[in-house]
Amino acid sequence: MIGALINFEKPVVAAVHGAAIGGGTTMLTHCDFVYAGESAKFQMPFINLALVPEFGTSYSIPARIGYLRAAELIELGLPFDAQRAGELGLVTRVVPDQKLLATATETAQKLAEKPTIALQACKRLMRQPVRAQLEQAAKLENEEFSVRVRSADAKEAFTAFIEKRRPDFTRTKNSATAA
């Protein structure tokens, strides 16, 4: 799916209403226009599950908002609101919830009126310099994700989630040193 999104030739317009968690946030970095309703919530909680980002996020988020801001979002895994997403440049614009769909639809209609080949060429030219880096980041993330998802830390995170408790990663550190 990520390869298709990275290489998609036509503009992609997204409207975020409600919660965009994990992949719901990271896939937005591949959209050309992202409108968020004022009540939208975002989060990249991979670290909380002892996992790593996906969809080329380890490249796209730092490239878009800078390393320090990206580290805050990815390494702390804290939720943030639409206003913060707008401040960070992760969304095109924050709009009132009741105008969200109309705003996204209006943009899509404006795009549909443009000359198709030129529009696709504009997107291709803007995306070409980063396409290889995104594909490489996604490949490395997938490899690391496969290792992390089978780790003792991930098992503890998933178990804690199911048991509705905070994970205790000291358990996994102690068992790793004892082994």
C-alpha cells in the first residue's frame, strides 16, 4: 500500500475528522492536501507499543517539521490536536468540523478542473527528489517493525493494553539480561 501511495500520480486530498492514530497520521504525509476538522486528534503511538513508525515516516516527518519536533512526536508518542498539527505543517488547514468535507470536496473539484497531465507532472516533479528516500525509509521501517513486533517489549505493551494497565518495560529488561 505504501508503495502505491508514494508513487500515486494524481493529487490526494484528505479530510481528517475524529482520530488519526498511527498509520492514520503517518499516511497523511503522502497526501497533497490535508484538511483537519478543529476537533481532530492525531498520534503516532508506535513507541508506546515498543514499535517503530511506518509508511516512510522516519524520513517524511523530520523532513517536513524538523528533527526536534519529529523526535517529540515519534519518540514520546503523545497525542496532539488539530491546531498543533497545523502549527507543525502536518495539515494544509484546520477548518470548522462542519465545513471539513465541503472544504476537501471544493479542493478536489478545483483540482479536477486543472489540466490533468500538467497537474500530474507538477506532483511528479515535486515528489521526485524525495521518492527514493521515502521508499528506502519504508523498507527499513518494515524490516525493523517485523523485529520489534515480536520483541519482549512489544509483547508486554500489547498485554498491558489488553489488561488495561501501564506497561512495565523493566520486566522485559530484567528478563533480557537474565537470558
